[in-house]
Amino acid sequence: MLIITPQAAEQIRKSAQQGDSQDMQLRIAARLDDKGVIEYGMGFDAKAEDDTEVTSEGITLLISPGSVELLTGATLDFVELNPGEPRFIFINPNDPSHKPPKPAH
């Protein structure tokens, strides 16, 4: 299913404490836009009856039925792509814009 890196888990815990959301789970959603690119959303939420529940790095994730297929095999990471600009990123083989790493020769 979906994997969270240790760096992402640490930032999620910090966000939960800052937002007083420690008793809630993290909902992750994905959908295809009009161009066929996956758009993502995240936020703390309560579990719905038809949610898939996944635990990674000690974080409980909620995924609605419509997002499961798009998120299967994806990784959520927290990185600094530009100096001083850390952010969450999804590494998702299901995304048409995802470019797998080239093997080293």
C-alpha cells in the first residue's frame, strides 16, 4: 500500500502536535486531474466506515476507496528540494509523470 519515510513521519507528528490533532489519523487522498496527472491531498480526519486503514512508521493513514488504487505502491517523503523549502512529496509509480530512476551501469 502506501509507505511513509521516517522523515515524513517525524513531520506528520510535529504537525499533529501543532494542530492539536494527535487523536486523529492522517487522511491521504489522490485523484486524476483532467490531464491525467495525480493530485494529492492530506489532512487529519476521523475514520469513515469504508476507509482503508494503513500503518506506516507508526502513523495511521486513512485512504478512501477511490484513492486506494492510485496510492498503491506510493511513498510519502518529506524533503528539501530547494534550500530552506522543505515539503511533502509523493513518489508514485502510478503517476504518469513519475520517472523511474535509471539503472547504473
